[in-house]
Amino acid sequence: MSVLPRRLQHGEEATLVEHLGELRARLVISLVSIGVGFVVAFVFHGRILDWLNAPLPDHFGKPVTLSPAEPFLTSVKISLLAGLLLALPIVLWQVWAFLAPAMEERSQRIISFFVVFAAVMLVAGIVFGYYVALPSAIHFLTNFDSSHYTIELRARDYYGFATLVLFAMAVVFELPLFILALVRLRIVTTQKLRQNWQVGVVAVAALAVALPGVDPVTTLLELGPLLVLYFGSVWLAVLFERRWRHAAD
């Protein structure tokens, strides 16, 4: 007997009990994968913390803790977030495997492409955030009015800020997927996007302001990629829109 739930084919009928059984099995697999990811991340949480500490200026050393439980709780929180990230491909696959039978095979191929594209852009956003946005934001914030303050970084606050910046950049880099989805669903057309590019720029700027970031440096570092990704996404959507029209004819 297979441990993994069987994936239904498109159009294959199943009873409500069978659907609920498959859903339960996929939820269990997702939770187990998150648990395994957490254990792996906790085993290597020292390296993860060193990786997050790397963007800090040399004179800061390590972040400080101000309560007895803070080192343990902070390490657990970081390990949980890292575990979720490690388990994300398995969780997304379980969601996709459960929903895919309701879609035609052609639609399944399109969505599979979007899932892979979203994963690639997610990694690109985290890499950009770690090597560009986070160091710049930390440098600006820790040097602002440094003559008036004794600046020390609390571990809980720093790691929270760092993960927030990385998450924000990951969201920023998903903009092409959002625009392609709007065009694919025919909510907007590429012609309207090109004609009303000023509206798009204003919307992108508003999104950059709304994203996590308490300083102008982080906001500008989010706005720059957003503008590049927005205009690049419009022209990418032009190419896909032509292909989708030909396929529909």
C-alpha cells in the first residue's frame, strides 16, 4: 500500500469520502514536511543566524538579547521560518496535486509553468534582498543620527526586520506573475497596460510604500526593482498574449 495519496486524473470521479481522505493525507504530508524542515533548520540554526548576521557592519558584532528566554525563542522562531521555506515546495506540490484534477491538461501545463516561474522569482527576490536591500537598509538605519544615540541591535528585533525585508523583496519579485495572470485571465490587456503606463507607475510606487520598510532606503530599493519588473512584465505579457491568442484560434 502506497504511503502517498494517489493523484486523480482529470475527469476521474471520486466520492466525497475519497476526496476527504486525499485531503487529509495531503495535509498530513504537508505538516510532516514542515516538521522535518523545522528539525533540519534547528540543527543548522547557528549557520542560519550567522548568515543573517553577515550583512551587519563589523563593529556591531552579534545582536544582543535582553531576557533569559530570548535566545531560545528567537532561534526557534528563525528555525520555524526556515523550516517553512524548506517545506514550501512540498506543500505547494500537495496543493497543486489536490486541485489539478479539476483542470484540463492544457490548463495544468500553464499553471505548472506559473508555479515554477513563481518559485524562481521568489528565490531571486530573496537573493536580491539579502545582497542589496538588507545591507543598504541596515547601513542607513544604524548610522542615522549615530552621534546622538548608542546604537545596539536586539536579536529579536534585528532578525524580525531582516526576515521582513527578505519577505518584502520576495513579494516584489512576484509582480511579473501577477501581471501575467491578469493578462491571462483577460482582466486587462497589454495594450491598456502600455497606454496607461503612468497609472502603472503610480500603482507600483504605492505598492513600494505599502510594503514593509520603515526607512526611505528600503522603500527606494523596493521601488527600483518594482519599476524594472513592471515594464519587463508588460513586454513579457505581450509575447505571451500573442501565443495565447494563436492557441485560442
